Amino acid sequence: MNFDIKFELKKIIISSKHINKTFTEKHTNSKHSLDLIIDELLYFLKSGVSWRMLRSPINSKTLFWHYSRFVKNNVFCKLFNKIKNKYIKNYIVDDMSLFIDSTTIYNKYGINKIGRNKFYKNKRTTKISLMTDMYGFPLSVLFIKGNYHDNKVFSKHIRDASVIIPNKKLKIIADKAYSSKENYNLMEFHGMEHIIPPRKNMKIAVDYKYDKNEYMNRIKIEHIFSRLKMCRRLNLRYDKFIRNFSGFVYLAFSLIAINIAKKQ
């Protein structure tokens, strides 16, 4: 899939009603080019430096002002959805597997979507819940508090799967954290197969059989989380509001998605 992320990002920004006047030829109010702003934001995402420590020809306050405007107008979310829709149109097959899992991000300065996670030394954290296809392409991204169980958003991922990929034979693969009677019934209602090993104290644990080799493919979603955290800005949550943090997450997933799509 040929997709120039900088070109598409510029296209989305210029088409936004509340931003385009700053960068169009008729209203050149900005002394910095849009190409330079995008390059600096990509460097900022990968390097993980603070806004004040960023060595850039653009003043840090000016760069943050541009980034905040992009986030408020859902620029990065639109970019991610555009890549996703193009991928689904060209590469989704009739019979496919979907992986669901979540990762935890330690909180530094955030004030919303945070909770104390007892499995991470009772520290304040934010969770990123993700659903990918069998190649690791991100299809559904959700943000929840660190003290929320993964089951809280499982039904939302199933709903997204039925909306994003309708009329397809789907198989959901997840770990034991998602094993519950309600989840099994939900997938049966949507006509989806599943490989979610039940916990030992569940009645169906004795009779539940699954292909362990196929279940091992779930490691692909763990690889995507590792690639996500290679963007050092996302190792810790420094952003005060979840909307600013999610902007960097969608931008990182867009970069990951393009690399996966190019291999198809």
C-alpha cells in the first residue's frame, strides 16, 4: 500500500475548516512551514524529550500550540482512520483472526483516564486496549483507567469488529483475562468463533478445547505494543489530558500501520 504519511497529514490539516487558513497560500499567517511542523512533531514523538527541552527552529510553545489545534480537530485520529479504511478495503479477507489485549502506561502528569493498578505497584496508570488483525494491524484503539479490568471494553471491541468488518467470518483470540460467560455469549450472538482459554474455576474449563499453536499467534499483538513503546514519548504519560496523549498514540499507530500495510 503506497501511503505517504506526511502528504496525507498535510491534506487532512489543510482540509480542516479551523486550521486551513493558517497554512493556505492566501493566508500565510505562520512563519513556519507545515512540513517543518510535521517533521518536528514526528521527531518529538520518537525522541521523547520534553516540550521545553526540544531543540527545534520552532519555539516549543508555538509547536505545542499547533499540536493542540491538530488534536482538537481530530487530525491524527482522522489520519489513523484513513489508513485503516484503506487497509480494510484492500487486504481484509473473508476468514480471519482478531487479537485483543491491553498495555499499561505509567502516568506522570495526567489528570484524567488514570487509576491505581494493583498489578503495577499500585501506581497511577492509563491502559491502551487494542484489537488487531492476524498481521498486527491496529483496528480498534480504546483508552481506559488503569484500575479498570480489560473486560470493561471487550464488548466495545466486538462492536467495532462487527461494524468495521461486516459480513466476515471472524475468530477472536485473547488471553484468560477476557474469559467470562458474558463474553462467550456475546461472541456467539455475533456469530464469531473464539480462542479464549477459560480460567480453571470455570465450569467449561474441562470441555474447552482449542488449537494451542493458533493461540500462540497472539504474540503478534504484544509485538505491536513493543513497537508502540519504541516511541519514547509514549513510555510514560506526560500529557495532562487524554486527548493530547491520544493524539501521539494515533500518530504512532499510523506509522506502525503503514509499515505493516507495505509488507502485504
